[in-house]
Amino acid sequence: MSDSIHLGNAGTERKELVLSMANRHGLIAGATGTGKTVTLRVIAEGLCRNGIPVFMADVKGDLAGLSQPGTLTEKLSERLASLGIENWTPEAFPVVFWDVFGEQGHPIRTTISELGPTLLSRLLNLNDTQAGVLTLVFKVADDSGLLLLDIKDLQAMLVHVGDNAKDYTLTYGNVSAASIGAIQRALLALQEAGGDKFFGEPALNIDDLLQTDSEGRGVINILSADKLMMSPLVYSTFLLWLLSELFERLPEEGDLKKPKLVFFFDEAHLLFNDAPKALVEKIEQVVRLIRSKGVGVFFVSQSSLDIADSVLAQLGNRVQHALRAFTAKDQKQLKATAETFRSDGSFDLQEAIGELAIGEALVSLLDEKGTPAIAQRVVIAPPSSRLGAITPAERTATIQSSLLYGTYEKSVDRESAYEILTRKINKEQTSSAEESSTQGGLLESIFGGGASTGGRRRQNPLEAMITSAARSIGNQIGRSISRGVFGSVSGRPRRR
């Protein structure tokens, strides 16, 4: 192990990512096909060798190749020779596959309560009024000691609050039936997209992301995200939740010689697209403070301009691959990107970014004192693992050989809000039915009897009027019970 990672060469000069600065965060940017993924792999491999666990999302399916050794090709030999690398050997790295859908890795779940109303509101794309009602529902559940573990728990809780809106208004605030309905519809859409598989138990134990193997290498955690990316909002919210969990659960560490974990946030622009100001401020706070927890965060995106300025300012290590300028807007973006780097004036940064070849990048890394280095054109070193995807058999073998295999595969559905509220409703139904039956029997005993025809006594006009009134009362009770049952079963809030 060493105290740095060889990223590539600027001429004959080696460019090294200092491990003690890896938790000062970073940015890997560039147009599609310019080499961002290779750069990410090289950094991940170096972290792994130095005993630092990694978490990354595999959007295209090619990062899975980290689990298999690479192959020495003619093209690779030429790149190694140009960089003066003589000790390259193919290497497979310890990988744990994760998948929200449980298809291409260990299932990864959290509970509704753990996600919280703020992130869930973003996930469901709620407006401010709807988000306020959702926060109210969470508060009622907390105060009532009702666990919100999965989507059916939240659906039951929404019905309960909607049905008892008048009882909660004075204590918690107004409950809008329209907002309750909108949240329920959004939850239904999330279920249809498969997002409900993300909620439940056993929930992810953060410690399982911080493992090393028997050789002391950091485990590379890879989230299968090709299917997850079909729902960009779910993808970005999930990664933000995971980052916030690390921030909340890990203890303060101060300045470490190397990070406890490095988190790669691919397709980072999705995190900031249409994000409200309050959420961006929360992201900024997490990124700023998570460094002291020993976690480094690298954002991966096509352009540095995809990242909010308040967050971009905290990314000390920069790797900028090529950007192509075909329009006036592209030229403006390229110029703005060049201005974020330190320059000694030896070459035109803006021109260089547009001319970079595949596998070449403009690089500025923090030195041991935390000072950003002068930007240089760097040829990125090749990774030691396989470039490209793996076979289904190789993936299955990796999953089943993991020490975590069997820990998350079977879901658990313990008693929570849904079961408790359902039991309460059933009890109320039974009581109401018994009361209705008792009232009917009492009315018959009072008003029964009198003259009869054909074995049955004919009712006089007064008795007929009273009997009709009794039937009407019974029907009203029956309709009330039906509304309660159908409201809870169908997920629609009752009107009051």
C-alpha cells in the first residue's frame, strides 16, 4: 500500500491522488465516450488496494468488470509503454453487487420512516402543500408510535389521517383531502414502477458497505442501476438518501490518513435537476460536513456546470475530460469550465479541453497541504480489471460467494402501521355491526305485535311510520360502515 494513487502521467511526471485528500471530494467530468468511466475505475482500484471501501452505481453495466481480471491487449500494451508502466498485471477486485430490485445483486432496502418526508416528497414529486401534509402524516405516526416500514404502512396512515382530519387539525394543522389523494396516487405510480421494492426490511446496514476482504483490500460496492435509471428521480433520491445515511450514522473522525469510504455519484446532474433551493442547501451541508466523517464524494457528470455552485466549490480534486463545442452555448460552457482550473499560462485551458483525446484529461489534484495543483494535461493510466460487462454466470457466482449472501435476500414484514390500523378498523366494524343488530332487535321488541293478516299482524299507520323510521336509521348505520371499510381497503380517504 502507498499514500497515493497513480492516476496517469503528464509527460514523464506521474500525477498522484493523495489519499489523505481523497475525502476533500472530487469531480470527474466530460462528454460521453471521452473516458470518465476508465478514470473512475482507476481511482476505485487504487482505493481498493489501499484498504478503502468504495460505493458506485453501475449505470451502463460496464463497472461490473471490476470483479474480473483484465486482458493484456495490443492497444493496452501501447498505453502501458507510453506511460512507462512495467509492472501491470491483470487483477480482479472484491466486489459486492447490490440491486434495488433484487435481480442483479443483493436487495437493498430502507424503510419509509428512514427515508423521511423530505426525500419522499422529492421522490413522489409533490408540491409544497402536498409535502406539508406528508410531513404531518409522519408526525402523527411518530407521536402514535406507528412504524412506517413499507408503502402499505404509509397508505394506511394516509387513510387514517384523512378519516380523522378534524381530530388532528387543531394539533397538527389542516389536512387537505385533495393532498391526501394526490399522495396516494403518487404512491400508486411508484408501486407500478417497481419502486415499492426499495421499502421494507431487512433494511440496509451501513456497516455492510464498509468491509475489507481477507487481504485487507477495500470492498467495491456496485449498485446495478441500468433498470433504476429508467426512473431518474428514484435513482437520484436513492443515492442522496444513502449519502445522508452515511452522514447521520458515521461518527466524527477529523482528518484521517485515508478515507473510510469513497462514494461515486454518477449522473450527478440528476441530483440537481429541478431541485428546490432547500434541498440544494441540504446537499451542500452534507457534502461539506461528511468529510469529517471520513467519507469522500466524487461527482461524475458530463459538465461541471451540472453541479450546483455551492457544491462545486467543495470539490478539490478535478478530472476534466474532453468537451466538444459545436454551438455558441457549448463554447460558453467550455469557457466557464476552463475558468474553474488554476493555470500557469503555459497553454490555453479552454482550447485544451476541446482538444483532449479519449483517455486524456485536464487534471488538478490537491497536494498534501490541500492546495489545488496547476492544471495539466494527463494521459490516464489503464485499469487492471476487465473493461466491459460480465456474464450472468460470473455475476451469479460473485453474488453467491459474498459473505452477505442470504442476509438481505428474504424480505421480512413485521407488525407496523398497516397491521395495527387494519386491526383497529376491523374491531370498530365488529362493534358497529353488533350495535346495529342490538338496535334492530330492540326496536322490533318495542314496536312488534298488533293485528295480523294471514298469520302476521297488520301494522296500524303509526306503527308503519315508526318501522320505516327504524329501517332508515339502520340503513344510515350500514352506509357509514361501508364507507369506512371501502375507504381503508381502496386507499381512498373518507370525506368528512
